[in-house]
Amino acid sequence: MSKTRKIEVFSAGCAVCEDTITLINKVACPSCEVEILDMHKPEVSKKARRYGIRSIPAVVVDGRLADCCVGRGPDEAMLRAAGVGQPL
């Protein structure tokens, strides 16, 4: 069993992406491992496609695209429901 919650933020560096990164960093807990992924890199774009990401910013928590990112942008309540900020 993992001792950390892996949070991947797919970003293109836009203002909305930066706001999402700030939000994730605000709500992340000590057991959250946050990784910011640059969509300008081909390998990151491929990874995003594997997750089914259709728009950015997008947040993946423990290998699963957060519900808040499936149809619209990230929302703090939905990120918390996905486990962001909750110790393991």
C-alpha cells in the first residue's frame, strides 16, 4: 500500500492552469505527492491521452482523472472528494 497520494496536474502554463496549480498546492496534504506536467512535451501529451484528458488544466489523483476534470475545470470540493488534501 502506498504511503502517498499521487497528484498529477496537466498544465500548459496558462493563467487557469496556474490557478489550478495554486489550488492543488493549497489543499494538498503532507502525504500528497504533487507533480506538474507540461503539456508542451510530447511524452506528457501521450500520457494525457491515455488518461482520457480532453482539456486542461486536468488533475489525476492516484491514476484516475478527477471527476471535476471530466466535463469542466477543477473545483476544490470535487478535488477534496477525490482525495486531495486527505492524509492516507
